[in-house]
Amino acid sequence: MFETIVAGIADTLNAANLCFVLAGVAAGMTAGAIPGVNGPMAIALCIPFSYYMSPVAAIGFLVGLNKGAFFGGAITGVLLNTPGTPEAAATTWDGYPLAVQGKGEKALRMALYASVTGDAFSTLVLIFVAAPLAAVALYMGPPEIFALICLAMTIIAGIGTKSLTRGLIAAAMGVLTGTVGIEPVSAMPRLTFGITELERNISLIPIGIGMLAFSEIIIQLEQHLGQKAAAGPVPLSTRPEDRLLALKEYAACLKTLFRSSVVGTIVGALPGLGAPVASFFAYDQAVKNSRHPESFGKGNLEGIAASESANSAVVAASLIPLFTLGIPGNVASALLIGAFVIHGMIPGPLMFEQNARFIYSVYGNLVIANLLLLGVGRLGLRAFCRAVQVPSNILYPIIIFTCVMGAYLAQYAAFDVTLMLFFTVLAYIMRKFDYSVICLIIGFILAPIWETSLQQVIIASEQSPLMFLTRPVAVMLLALTIYIVVKTVRRNSGINK
């Protein structure tokens, strides 16, 4: 075991791998600093390019990309009062008032240090918790896995929509999309409508790019046509006390940083909740536990510390359910499944037995990406701030070109570009009618595991549904699923009355 750990860490210290992680962090910070571009969107665009990297370098690059984007979203939040990513919204409440006072760089430094702190905490939790949980997960059979995925999709159904029903419909659409192609038991094509290209199943790449990237650009273009020109970023002070963050100021936020990191780690480990939930909840707790709650919203560094440490803690924590159960904790980890599969890794508890060396290399990449985030953030903070000034008439064509090329390069198939455009239109319609795009994507990713476990249950039980009643854990998970649905429906009914 010790030799495996050393070998995994050695893989991450390879010069090429370090360069890819560094490139990922820098690109992620730039992407997060551009309004409308976020971590999942950047990952979806870059997964096709990871084909040409080694497995360790590919995951390191994408992990660095995700980490950088989480901090990058704070740059526009502080300087423009426009969060680059949804999870940075709470950061603007105290970041922008500080920027108006000429202390924008101090606010960004607090955001950077808070991000690194929260990320480091959740990474340690992942390293120490994932393996024991995976050992427990190995004892779960097809009934438990089926019930667990049902519970996960029910929890995830609340993402991005106010209606659980719409979320479940979107997840069901994702599952249906995931069943297109060759049926695994009979080897017969299904839902292909005579289209030969669909027999090889639908790839995650055109769905991810179309629904997360291309559709977002269309919506932003639509909004941009009816908006006035946005105000430019506020100027940064040149006074040292306004630019630098003193050690005393950071130490005064330690309690908030620890509490928010714990919140972000717990939220990240629960599939479906996401970084915005962690960010807002941590900010709320910071206000309630402060001796001067009236100072929040006026430029309090603790508000920035709470928001940024919580949302960054989600990054590593969201990998806990991915590594232990094969279930993504959020959209970014869901997209990472595609990268794992591309390089021959199937996320889940068996990874710790079959690819232990790779797991430890991922851990090493998480630590290195966090250190590089601190270094790149400190050295290039002012340079990354210029990303907020990229004109939309230059930015949007570049992203659209990248979308088309990314969809094509995945399998060198023009049909994938057509699929990408189809899912772009579908995502646009879904957003207009408040159907969760995220639920569809996660439903699509979980569909093969869900279907396989259901088929195994049917075959093993000789088509008797009573098999679930003989498995206490499966019964408990299904009962919890039903309870969540009933409680949500009743709560919504009460609100409507």
C-alpha cells in the first residue's frame, strides 16, 4: 500500500502533469472571471481536449480548472458587483462595498485565502473519509444501488427549479436519453428511430456542451440585446493598507473560515445541493454568529471569508460520493465522470481496489492545484482582473467556435455537432419553462448504473419485486425517497393554498 501511495504521488510531481494543473488553474480563474462562464461550462468545453493527455494529467487539468473557476467568480463579483459564477453571489454583498471604498484588491485577497482554506479542509476530509466509505459501499448489492440512485435523483430534482415535479421530469428525460442505443441484455437497438449513429449511444460531450455552454451563450445574447452598457470595474487603490490583507485580519476570520469550511464540506458531500447552497448558508451563519451583524453588507471581510471558503470546500467534497458510490455530488463532478470513463476508470468503490495508484494521484493533484491556486492568485491577481473587460462581441464568437469544435473533436463525428445543437435548443426551452438542465444531465449520467442494477434485481429475483423487502438498507432508502417526495408535495400544496 505504501508503495502505491508513493507511486501515485510521484505521478503528480511529473513536470508535464504540473504544467497541465497550472494551466487548468490559470484557465479556470480566467473563465470564472468572465461573467456567464463557470466551472462546469469550462469543464464541458475542455473534456474533449483531455483525450490527448495522460489520465493523471487530464484529471489534474480539469480539477485545476474547476478550482480556479470557483475563485475566479469572485473577481467580477467584487469589481463589477456581477458574480462570474452563481456561488459567488454572496461574495458580492461585502466584496463590492469594499471595492467602492478602494479596497477591491484586499477583498480579492481575502477571497483567495478563504478559497484556499476551504479547499484544503475539504481535501483532507476527502482523503481520510473516502476509502472507509468505499469499503462500506462494496457491501451494497444491486437493490441498494438502485434504491440509492432513486434517492439521489429525488434530492437532485430540486436543483435549478422551484418544482420537484419539474425536476423529476427533467431527471426522467435524462434517464430516457441515457437508454438510447444498444440495450445491454438483448443487444438490440432502442430509441434510435433508424438513425445508425445513435446505435453507439449518445455521448456526454455534446449534451454537456450544448446544455451548459451553448444554451447559456444564447440566453446571454438574448439578455444582452435588451440591456444598456454595463458599468466598468471600480478602480483599485494603490495604498498598501487597501491592497494587502494583514495577518491579523485573516486571523480574525479563522472561526468563520472553519465553520464555513465544515458547512461547504457537508453540503458538497450531499448529492445535489451544490456550491450556491453552501455559500448562502455559510454567509447566513456568519451573520448570526457575528458580534456586529449590522456590518455585513457594508464591506465586512468575514462575509467574503464565509462565502468563498464554503463554496470552495464543495469542490473536493463533491468527489466523496463520486469515489465511494459512483454518484456525482454536483454538475462538475458529473462531468468528471466522462473524463474518468474516457481514460478507462469507472468511478465507484471498486476504484480503490482496481486503480488505487490513480486515486492517490488524484489526491495529489487536488493538493497541488490548491497550492497553485494560491500562487497563481497572488502573482496574477491584477492580470486576471482584466478578464472582466473582455468585450462580449469578442468573447461570444470564441466560445461558440469552441463549443462546435469541442463537440466534433470528441469522436470526430459531425453528428455530435448536430446532437449538440439539438440539446442546445432543448436546454433553451427547458430554462424558459423552469425545467432543470442539471437534473437532465445527472439523470443521463446515472441512467446506465440505474438500469444495470434494476436489470440485475429483476434477473436475480425472477421478476419478483418482493426482493426489495428482503434488503433492509434498500427498503430504508426507498422509504426515505418516498418520504422526501410526499413531504415536498405537501409543502408545495400548502404554499399554493
